[in-house]
Amino acid sequence: KIKKLQESLTESEKADTFKLYGELLTANLYAIKRGDKVAIVENYYSPDNEKVSIPLNPQKTPSENAQTYFNKYQKAKNSVSFINNEIKKARVEISYFESLLQQLESAAPKDLLEIREELTEEGYLKRKNHHKKQKLTKPVIDRYVSTDGTEILVGKNNKQNDYIINKVASRRDIWLHTKDIPGSHVIIRSNNPSEKTILEAANLAAYYSKAKNSSSVPVDYTEVRNVKK
């Protein structure tokens, strides 16, 4: 989809050329007649006044050909913003799917139903039947205990991530996540954890991420109150 959009964007970037053709044809209507397949005119916008070859539709009048280029210019100009927005949306969707792929790689069987339910809610999967939607029970979160006894929570899919941040964690608890890499949300149930606990939690964040096999993984951390969806 992005490749096709970028091709359309390249075409849209010809807007200024379409405008130039329309203006040059309008200025040279007297020298063009119906049936011409090309108009060779002087580009009076250029310092060198070089000749420009403009393709024509021989079935149209010179004025109609000029108007066609003005219409192409307006359409191309209006589409640039739309196409850029669509490319942005497509890249966000790719990022979303990459995060789901990472979640599947580290998912336990109990996590899969939540991922399927999310895909159904987002419209990517159809429901298996037409019965009334069943309410899932609250997510079962993986819990760890650090060397010094501090509880650490790991959300392994988006539903679990939302649950531990919005329903379980306190505002002053510490949140960790791999930097710019799809991965799990990790919560330290403490507002003043030891450095050792932070490192152990960061290791969990790295392990439950797309970069789990890398030798060095950057991890961000902050208080939960600073985390915005």
C-alpha cells in the first residue's frame, strides 16, 4: 500500500508542471489548433526562454487542453496532503502489526485469546459465530519477584498492557519499555526501586521484545504517571 501511495505522490508532485503547461497553452492559444498532438512553445517563465514540448489531446480544442492541465494541477495539488496522511496511517498500522508479531512470539496459550479478541475488535478478524460477544475475564498477568523482593509485572499483549497501566499500577510505580522497539510493558511495583531491581526489570523488558536476541537493548523507564497512550 505504501509503495502505491508513494507512486501516487510522485505523480502528484508534477502539479507545478501541469500548471505551467496550462498557462503556456493559454498564452499560445492563437498558435495551436484542434488536431495537434503536441505544442512546442517558449517557456517565458524561464530565464533561458527554452522551448517546451506539451502533449495535447488532438480531439480537444487548445482551450480544452489548457483546462485539462489546470484540472490535473488542482487534483494533484489537493491529493498531496491526503496521500501523505495515508502513508502516515499505513506506517502506524505496520508498527501495530510488528508489535503483534512480537507479542505472538512470546505469547503463552493463555495470551492468544486476548490477541485474537483485539484483532476482532479492530476489525481484522471476523467473529467465529454470530452469538453475542462474550466478555473476557480480566487478563492474567505474568508476575516476577526481583532479587530484593520487589514485584514486577509484565504485559505480554495490548490488553494486558492497558490493564496493568490503567487498573493495577500506581501512578508512582516504574514503567519500562524497550526504546523504539516493539515489546512488553513492564511495571515495577515500587516508586523507589533499587538499581538492581531496575536492571532486572529492564532485562525482562528486553527479553519480551523484538530485540530479545540482541546483545544490547536500550530500555526507557519512567513513572507510570508520565505514560500516555
